[in-house]
Amino acid sequence: MTKGQHYIDGQWVNGSTGKKREVLNPFDASVITTVVEGGREEAKSAIAAARRAFDHDGWPQTPASERARLLFRLADLIERDREELAELESLDTGKTVEESRWDMDDIAGIFRYFAGLADKDGGEVIASPNPNTTSNVVREPVGVCGQISPWNYPLLQASWKMAPALAAGCTIVMKPSEITPLTTLKVTELADEAGFPAGVINTVLGPGVEVGAEMAESHDVDLISFTGGIATGKTIMRAATGNVKKVALELGGKNPNIIFDDADFDLAVDYALNGVFFHAGQICSAGARVMVQDGIYDKFVEALRQRMEKIVVGSGFDEATQMGPLISAEHLSKVEEYIDIARKEGANLILGGKRPDDPKLADGYFYLPTLFTDCENDMRIVQEEVFGPVITVERFTTEEEAVKRANDTIYGLSAGFWTSDADRMERVSKALRFGTVWINDFNVYFVQAPWGGYKQSGLGRELGKIGLEEYTEVKHIYRNH
Ligand code: NAD
């Protein structure tokens, strides 16, 4: 298991609250382990340690090639412990071990990608308008970074933040979701083994409203990076104004998946399912909002129904399982509430809409794949993020109508569409107001490409070269000879 303690200034500590928290297995609500629960004091100690490591202990001055070496070493250790990490992630989140293994492979790749970028930017010489002068533009690490991650992809989301910040020369205070802290703790242990200096990486456990809020408010934190819900993101943004710290937000999504009449039908059905039922729909880029053109609407709905009926729900540790439980009792209630809302709004329930009957699953937070048709744009089930195994289907007639509806949302994380018409690919990809647009695919992401949202889905980008730049300040150095 993990040490279950805070990691502050290179030491494993219990903190001063005396509080503990049980970490639950969503499969059957059993206790996996108990970890310490910190508060504002622990956050303050961790921020002070990160401040010292940045201001006095020389981490930003460490050659980029040495920072890269440590990150490569961490990636190797993650690969060494891949199976243990994957099982821990599945215990903590309920997702299938196969999905967790993919996550761990991605995570090792993310540390390697940013390790590789760490020593590549030597700055830029620009043309000064004045004779006998030189002008250089360099990037420098932004400073102490507070990083707050969610429960749905605990270590993956943490790695999107940790790897670029460390590569850029920042020091970090990481706060994993209190619901799913285990793999982040384990990777903190691996970072210690890899040899990162004390204070460079600090991990603090505890509730968002105390530990997270302290990180967002602290004048000693230079950048706060947050992944989670919109409401929390707005709270953090307000809290960050005190010292005008930089704010990076990866928030929710309600992602349209548009199927035109001329799509490759079977592939579009496959991906409509893949787009939603990963991790029981608890994914910010879930294509939960399926829009189908008139000509194929009935056939498409029937194909979806037949395929969804066969999805095997069960333990993430059972190889036959395709979909595990939801994360918590609280989240299960939220999904159930949305199902009631959809029914009252007049959406047509075709499948699911309840918990499984299987008595073996009765103690866990399971919910059946659920399909609603005849959905309208203004329904809450269409507009709001359910974060569960629920697809709503809307019918449309023209391309113009599809684009207008798809864009009619406060979200702007990702969208996909299916067509064989090259001109339409061009038109629709330009017209959709989302941070990622997939053509004839869905839910594809990789570390080389930037990820982030338009509108209320967020601020800034993670991954790609821009993901590293977000952790830097730009300095212009002008010299008059
Ligand atoms: P959440 O907002 O409830 O919590 C996220 C984190 O914020 C947790 O660590 C929590 O402890 C902390 N937190 C809570 N209140 C806080 C406060 N006042 N100050 C500081 N920190 C606080 O979100 P969640 O339920 O854990 O995650 C689900 C949400 O995350 C969904 O909306 C999902 O779409 C979003 N998400 C987005 C992306 C993306 O890439 N855009 C990726 C994954 C998840």
C-alpha cells in the first residue's frame, strides 16, 4: 500500500490535525486503507518548503539536463511498478485494470515527453531596432506551483501537472482528490526514490476547502493549476486574486458527438460507445451528447441500444468487465437525480435508468448504461455534465442546425463529428467552438497535443509544448553595449 502521510520537504509526516480519512473501494464500499487528513497548516508548511527549494536551494538553477535525468528516472520507476500502480488505481477508482494499465503507460510517457523538452528551449535572439544593442527573450520557471487534481483520472491528471512544472524548473505542492489519493502518494514515493531534492515535490492530503483553498489563497504560490468542476474552478479563480497568481483551469465538459448521414455507420456506433463508457462515463471529454442526422436516426438508436445492452458491468478486476462502478455514493445519487430530471423533462428512456439487479453488485456504486432519445437542446440532461454512463440522443436535419446546437453550451472542451465529406470536415471543424475537435474519431488524446477548453471548460492548456510554456514566465533581456 502507500505510506498514507503527507510528503513535505522530503519527509513523510502526519501533520498536526490528528485527523484520518478512510479511502473506500467503490466496488463494495469496503475500506482500502486509511490516510492522514491535513488542513491549512500542512498546506502552509508544504508551500514554505516549496518556496525554499525554489528561492534558496537552487532547483531553478539546476541544469535542465539534470532535471530531465530525474524525470526520466521517475518514468522508469513508474514503468517498473506499472502493475502495482494500475491495481492501486483500479482499487481506488473502480475502473478496469486494463484501463488503469493504459493510464500508467501514458503517465510514464508524459514524464518522458516533458523530460525530453526540459533542455530544448535556449531562448530567442530578436532583432533590436537600436544599433549596438542585443535583445534576448528567455523563459524562466514561474515559481511555486499549487496543483489540485480530481478523482476521475487521479494519477493521469496529476502527471499532466507535475511533469511540465518540474521540467520547467518550478517546485510543486500537489493536492490529490481526497477520494482517490493512493497512486499520487505512490508516485511521490517513487519521486523520492528517483532522488528529487527535498522541497521540490510536496504532496499534501486533505479537503479542498482547507488544503486546496490555502494553496489558492497563499501569496507564496505563484501559479495554481486545477482540474475539477466549474464551480470549484470559479472559487479558486476568485481566491487567486490576492497576489494575482497565474491560474490554469481544466474544468468540465459536455461534449457533442455529431453523426452525419454519410458517416461510416459501424465505426460511428463503436466510437459513440467508446466515447462515453470509459470509466463509467466519468471522463471530462465523454461524448455523452450524441446528435444524429434524420436519415440514420432510428437505425443508429437501435444499434446503440443493442450494443449498450451487452456492456458487462462488474468488478474492475474481472477480465470480462467492460464498465466498473461510479466513484462514490454521493456521485451515484447525483447521477440518479439527473435521470429523474431527464424523465420529467420528457426525454425518452430506452435503456438503463437504474442500478443493476445483480446482488453481487449491491454494495458498490454501480449504475447501468443508460440511453435517452428524443432529447432537446434546452433540457438539463443535454446541457449539464452528468459524469455517468448516460447517453442522450438528439435528432437534427441540417449541418447548420447541428453546429448551432453543438455550440449552444457553456462548455467548450471537446467535440467530434463523423462524415465522409471532405468539405464538411473543413467547415464543421472550423465552426465548432471547442478546444479539441475529432473528425471520424472520439476521445483521442496524446501528450504531444495540447488539451484544454474554450468558454467555461477552462483557462490555459496542458500537454504539448504549450503545456510546458504554461509553467514559465517570459523575460526580455535588452543590452546596450
Ligand atoms: P471537484 O471540483 O469537486 O474537486 C477537484 C479537486 O478540487 C479536489 O482535489 C478537491 O479536493 C479540490 N477542491 C474542492 N473544493 C476546493 C476549494 N474550495 N479550493 C481548492 N480546491 C478545492 O471535482 P471532482 O468531482 O474531483 O472532478 C470531477 C470534475 O473534474 C468534472 O467536472 C470533470 O469534468 C472535471 N475534469 C476535467 C478535466 C479536464 O481535462 N478538463 C479532466 C478531469 C476531470
